Amino acid sequence: MIQFHCYPGGKKRVVTFSYDDGHKNDERLVALFNRYGVKGTFHINGADFSDERRAEMRRLYAGHEISCHTVRHGWMDKMPAASLISEIMDNRRALEAAAGYPVVGMSYPSGAYSDEAENALRACGVLYSRTTKSTMKFGLPEDFLAWHPTCHHKDALPLAEQFMRTLDSEWTQPLFYVWGHSHEMRAESDWEYMERLVSTVAGSDKIWYATNIEIYDYLTAARSLRVSADESLIYNPAHLDVWVEKDKREIIRVPAGETIRL
């Protein structure tokens, strides 16, 4: 029996953080993430960044992900299609000039989205977008363009503790996804809470610490695996290595572009 519930290195749990608006407090938050070895995706507004600001963004978010949040933070469920397109594409162009790579992720400003907004994202080449609908669970996304997080960081500590208690259980779901805004951390007590949250989930060799786009890329690769009818052959057409589990006991790496015999 082959099961697709493994992640890079054969790990079975995933943690990601997702922060909106590109506030000056991101500097301190990124430093906290870096200290504990976790990863974040930062969804940033705007379309008119100076050369100095672009260089600062490239430095600050190195090792994390720069992602879209539209130009002016409007309500995407209340815009005509032309406005949706310009808000997304102008934001993408500006962020790509700073990031130096294609920016194909997003979060919905104020969590507002619609079928028309999702269609606009597809037309603009956006591959995923996070909502603000907290599931309070650890499930994988069913629709990448309506990717619901586990929880806001203010609600996250009890869930983080629950997640860590069940790392070895085969009956729990794998993804702990925390979202928020760094500008919500105004007092030292807020930062102390945030450090407690991050330190609770950090440092485990059973967890893959990933950005949103890394999760999208890996899950897309895993879902593209082709398995023979008798489960003796697996072909991986993707550009990423993928790990699978055989018979609930053996973790197997399927290299990118290769067919393996079990």
C-alpha cells in the first residue's frame, strides 16, 4: 500500500507562517523566525517601490517568500474584473522587481474573495491565495485559491501545543498554518507571546518548515506521481523529489523525473 502523506526528507508534519501588509515590524518578526529556523510568507501591498525599498525587501525576506496582497488593499469581492486584474498584475510586477523571482502566491486583503476574484487570479498566473477563514484544524488545502489557514496567531498557542503532542499519531492531519499581521504586535508582551508560539513548534526533526509556495510546489508534485496498478512502479514527472510511504513502515524517495521499482 502506497500513501502520499510524506514531505521532504520523509517528514510527516508541516508548519508555515503567513503575514500580511509588509509592515516595518516584519524586520523583528523575520529575525524571530530566523532565530528558530521556521519559515514565513509575507504578502505585501504596493506597486511603487524605490530602488532602496526593493533592496531592503530582498535582504529582509531572504530565505522566506515574498507574495502578493494587491496594490491598494481593496475588497476583491467588490471589484470589476478589470480592477482585479490591474491590482494583481501591478502588485506582481513590483514585487518581482524586488524579489528577483516570479511572485505567484497571494493572500486576499481583508479575506474578501469571490469566484470572480479566483478567476482573475488564475488569469494573472497566481497559483494560491490564502483566506482569513480559520479552520482550527490541520488539514491540507482543498482549493489552493481559497486556502484556509489553521488559525490567527492570537489563537494559535493551544493549537500549537496540540499539534506538537500528536506528531507521532497517524490519525491527525499534517499542516499547522498560522496567519496574522506583524503590526498587531504592539507591546513587548505581544512579542513574548509570539516567541513562545514560534519556539513551541520549532526545532523538531519531524517537521518540515516551509513557505506557502514550497508547500504548493511539493503537494502539486506529490499529486502528479503515477503509480502502476500493482504498485511496483512509481514515476515522478515533477522537478522535485517526492517521498511516499509503503505498507505503513518504509519511507521511499522518488527522485524528480525518475521511475523507481519497489
